[in-house]
Amino acid sequence: MPELPSTPPSPEDHPADHYAGCPCCDRSRISRRWFLLGIPALAGLLSTRLAAGSGDPLTHVVRRRETLSGIASTYGVTVQELAAANRIANPNRLQIGQRLVIPQPAPAFIEYTVRRGETLSAIAARHGTTVAELVRYNGLQRPDRISVGQVLRIPSSGGPAHPQLPSPIRAQVEGPSIARGRWEWIVIHHSGTTLGSARGMDRYHRQERRMANGLAYHFVIGNGSGMTDGEIHVGERWTRQLEGGHLASYQLNQVSIGICLVGDFERRAPNARQMEALEMLVRSLLRVAHLRSAAVTTHRLIHPRHTLCPGRHFPTEAFLATISR
């Protein structure tokens, strides 16, 4: 794996498809209307759920400049679990001195291969868990449809297990055949706009930036304004295994997977659903692209003098620590 460049590479004399420019560092050239085109009438607010647990959970008193994602990372739980346990509707609004209940971490898991004639309920009963838990940790859309040879993650004791991508998204992420060494970096961006959609970005990149392959990123994660909150869009650059167009370096674009979260994180932090979706996506990409956690970086880290992307409120340190576990 190459070293991160000490100085920002310059765009080279290659077709325009190789660099779209991150909106946050291209404000003079981006037209807001392109990011609004194709937006369905969707608006997402983080819904809350009651957290069930046993025993007396830990508590944490919020200190100045702490974020929900940073606190979650410290205690080894997800932002969504922490928000749900404390009935927090807006994870971006914490108060100094606020006391948070820290839920018990998710259980560890074992892998089980489905055999002929088995049902999910029978497997759950045999292993002392529930169908709901198996659905959660395996991202199952149809619990009544499991196939012989399918490998299931079954909660056990001993340490945290990570929730999985929903089956349709996981199928798209894991679908391409990827040779070892094809990818070297996973680069996180923000859109630099408070609302947007993959469709709008694609149109902007095609029509304004004249990029032959459209959407410069391999993946886009919505924030509830333009796309469903936490929705993961899998772009053609991933399904067709094309180079990215999200970095001002031809060489880096050849080996860098680009993920863009809708939002302006110079102004506020990404929300809980976006961060959970990002974690699930990155963990899946690390596995299928044969990468280690050290391959995960941000636009600013890979181009330190070129951009502020993904913004000062993106929890870079906490997220990288979470992914490394």
C-alpha cells in the first residue's frame, strides 16, 4: 500500500472523467440546482426506539465538544444504539452535562451454515436467540427465505458483533469480482451541501463537469433530504469496477473507492443513520476489496493542503478507531 502523498497531487492531462472535484472545495464552480435535480419528496427524521437491556447500564456525562459518535466509539456501541437508548431524536444536539445511558454492546457471534430443511425460527431456537436477532445481524429482508449453504451470523457471548448491510445492498457491494490489489484506499467525502441525491450529483457530473461515467463517487449515503436517511446508493463505478473521479490525482483515482455522505460537515456533524450506514459499508468494502483498516481515509487526509473535506465536524478520529476494531 503506498504512502499518503506529502504534497497534494495536481490534476493531470487526462480526460475530464477522472476528477469531478468535491463540492466543498469547488464552491465557485458548483451550481446548487444540480444537486437538487431528481430529488424525490422525502424528508427523514431520525426515529427513536426503546432499547432493551439487562442490568444497570453505564452512564456518561457529556463534556464540551463531545459528539454522539465519539462517545459511542469510546464505549464500543453504535451511534444508533446510543441515540435509541437515550431517546435522542437529533444526535447532532447534545448538551453539556447531559447524562447518557450507555447500552450493553451487541453480542459476539458464531457462523452457522444452513442445512436442508432448516428454518430461521428453528435455528434461532437451537442457538438460544430470536428470529429478530438473526434478521438484524444478517440484514435479512425475507426471514422466511433462507437457502441451503447460506452462512448466518448467530449472536453469542464474548464481544461485539457488527450489524450487516441489508441484503439487497450487500448483494450489490459484494457482487463484483475484485482482484486482490485492485483497490488501495477507501476515501470519505461530504457533498458540501445540506441536501442532495445521487441522481442530482450524477447529472451535475455528466452535464456540468462533462464526466463520461457520471457520478464521480462509487457510493453515496443520504441524509434524509434528497435521499432516505442512511440510504446507500451503489453507483455504476462500483458495479462496473471503474476508477473514481473524486480526487485531483489520476493515479489515486485509479485505486481509490469514493464514498460521499450528503451534508455539509463544516457546519454540522453527520447524523446517526449516516454514520451507521458508513460503518456497515466500509466494513463490507474492507472485506470484499481485501483491504486492512489502514486503507480507510478522508479526502482531507489524502490531500492535506487541497481541501477541508469531509469537514471539521466529521468524526474522523473516532470513526477510524471504530473501523480498526
